[in-house]
Amino acid sequence: MPGWEPPADDGSGGGPLAGLSVVVKDVIDVEGGVTGGGNPDWAAAHQPATESAAAVTALIGAGASLAGKGQCAELAFSLSGDNVHFGMPTNPAAPDRDPGGSTSGPASAVAGGLGTLGLGTDTLGSVRVPASYCGVYGFRPTHGRIPVEGVMPLAQSFDTIGVLAAEPEQLRRAAGVLLHEAADVSPPSRLLISPVLFAAAESEVAAAARASAGELADRLGAELSESELLDGAPSPAEAMAAFNVLQGVQVWRNYGEWVRSARPALGPDVEARLKRAAGFDADDVAGAEPVARAIAAAVARLGADEALVLPTTGTPAPGREADADERARARVSAGRLTSIATLAGAPAISMPLLQVGAPVGISLVGPPGSDLSLLAAT
């Protein structure tokens, strides 16, 4: 963030996060800095924040220091790390590949050792996808568990704060602070493989994820079995299509007037996505809502000691020079998997346990409220 430096007195010198540093996504307010949302026209129209977002205040109050702001995709409306105005951050785990988005800067910083923690947002998968691509841990909490005051909205029905870390112990400490809860909770004792979710990933990724799921179950002392939990529910493709509608109407409600009046410079992918969002109507919403409810109902049937295990993304990261079609394929493949937790308002955690030519995460998705249990599995 040019022209802005973290306040000199960041960090209390003590507390559960002492010694950790945090890079904050540029949709989250930090006192004294402009929240730019990845778009220079948005930044130019806004004043520096007069106070930090609640999540930033919590981390700093617990002893973390502020390393700085991290780049993001425009308006956080992309799963790619590219930004037409500022370029693409490096993916330290795979320098020839996209770091993923929209929390690209914090993920890149954590993977490269420039910050201990990344604080981002996750709507469709904007923490989990870059965690998968950059080979770090990424946590999405139960919807509503972490306050989003001081955060630019994308789609309020799905937006959450999310956390990235290179080490699981650091992730657990930070998440405990944000959740205001750090009880000693056991990890899931049953891990469930849904064949319909594995079928949404490329075959090589699915095979590696199955093997990794077995190793994870052994480490946790958990039972691993196939599950019919999502059989009869809308397919991953239907889930993502419904999400696109429900997200889109909210995105246009949040930013449509600004787009019409300010006519900002936008990347072609984001501009196309906004144009599509503007075209959704009440009939589209009426068709999407039952799909979302069905997915949520299926995930809610998970027991308190159960979690779905699945690839975080259906592919490794696309190349830095990938064309629009390849980026779209990667986004669709990822979104069909990440949308399940999103539509359910459920917690999910991506762990850097796979290598399929490049890092790919493996995720656990638990029923709403099982955040600490998932964190205990890292």
C-alpha cells in the first residue's frame, strides 16, 4: 500500500500472539490507511480509515504486530491472484503459478515468510483457494462467528473473515483469538468421503486426496469411510451455479450504483462478472435459494464428531500466464468444492497436504459450530 506505514506502536509486546505478524487484505480497515479494495478508483474516492476493523483490533490486542496491507483481487470478486492494476503477487510455493485469490497478497506473504499470519476474507473460497495454491493453512469459520465490522462487503450472506498461516499452531492461536474461544476440543473422529465431491476434482487430484485422507485419518485416529451424505442433494455444479446467483445479486446491490456512476477502470474478468451479476432477477434467486437450502441441510446432518474430507481445489494453480479459459476452468473446479461450506455457512479448513505437480490443499468441512474441532485436526 504505497505511502502508508504500519503504526509504530502495533502489538502489545505480550499476549497469545506475541511474536507473530499479520498481513491484512486490502478490503479490511487498518487505522490510518485507505482500504482500496484492489481498485485505484475505489481507493481514490475514500479517506483513510479512522479505526481498524474488529478482527485487526483483536489480533493486535492479543500481541500480534502489523506487517502491512496485502494486495487482493478487485473488490475481492475473483479466485485468481491477478489484478489488472497491480499485477499478480508471487506464489512462493510455485513461482510459475497463480497464488490464487482473492486474498492473494496475504497468502503470498505468509508462504514467503513476510508475515506469520494472513487476515483475509472468504466468500466463495478466497482464503481457502490461495491457501491451497500457496501451500499454507487457510481457515474459514462458521458464518457470523467472527465480526466483519470494518470489512468491505462482497455478499453479506456468505462473507467471513478468514485466516492463513504457514504453521498449524500459529493458525490455532490466531483463530482462537478471533473466535474468543480456545477450549481443548478433540478433532473429528469420523472423516467422510463424498464421492460426488471427489468427482468434481481432476482425477489426479482426487486420487492424491484419497490417499492423503487415509493418512490424515490415521494421524488423527479417526475412522475414514465413504458417505452418501450429499447423494440426492444438488450436484457441485448446481451448488456453484446457485451460489453465483445469490452472491451476484448481493454484489450488484453493494457496488452497482458505484459502477454506474463512477465508471471505474476494472479488469475484464471482474467487469464481466459484475455485468452478469447485474442481470440476475427475482426468478433466478427463487431458483437458487432451494439449492442453497438443500446443501445447507445436508451439511447440517453431519454429526458433531464428523467432517467431510475433500480436495480444497479441483486442480493445482493455473500458470501465471494462463489464458482466460484456463483461469475460468480452475475457478469453476475450485468453486464447485468450496461452495459447499459457503452455502452451508459451515467452517472449513484447508491443509497443505498434497503435491500434484504443485501444492493442492485438502479440506475438512464440519457442521456449523465445529470450528475448534476442525482446527484441532491440523
